Amino acid sequence: QVQLVESGGGYVQPGGSLRLSCAASGNIFGRYSTDWYRQAPGKQREWVAVITHTDYTSIADSVKGRFTISRDNGKNTVYLQMNSLKPEDTAVYYCHGGPGGGSWGQGTQVTVSS
């Protein structure tokens, strides 16, 4: 089963930017869709964005215009560029994808606060 590892989270002030990375243990992103989800404390996991193997992308309304998803097949990595961050974007961000129903990464914490 493929392993996914997220990175790039951290602490940022409102209005700031972060780029999250989701690195796969194998070359899967050219064959499978990859999603980003997030989970804030006390809330259910929320879908954020998807990129398919044909490069179709979709972004949740809550972050549309601020977040973009992209991938680099050569690096086996999917990115989530997050701009104009708000305190309500604070959450653990997870990527999900790959064969057999997909795998989850361990998550990366994003904290937006002044």
C-alpha cells in the first residue's frame, strides 16, 4: 500500500501563506486522484480540494479563490497552496489517494493566529 507523507504546515498570521506537500512512496499521482482534507478541533473532517490523474481540479467553496491544488509527477508530490489564510483555516490537513480505496497521510498542523 502506498504511503503518503504531508509536510509544510506551521504557524502563520492571518493573511499569510503556506504551501503543503503530500509526497507518495510511489508514482501514483498520474494514475489516481488525490484529495486534501482538513479537520479542526471538535469538528468533522472536511474535504478541501481534489486533483485527478487527468489534471481536473476542484476546490471547496470555503477556500475557493484562496487555495490551489497542483502536482509534480516527477517528484511524486501533490501541493496545496494556501493564500490569504484565516483563523478558521486552522486545522490538521491530510492528503488521501492511491489504489485500493486510497491511503491517508499522518497530517500536518496549520495554525492561523495573530
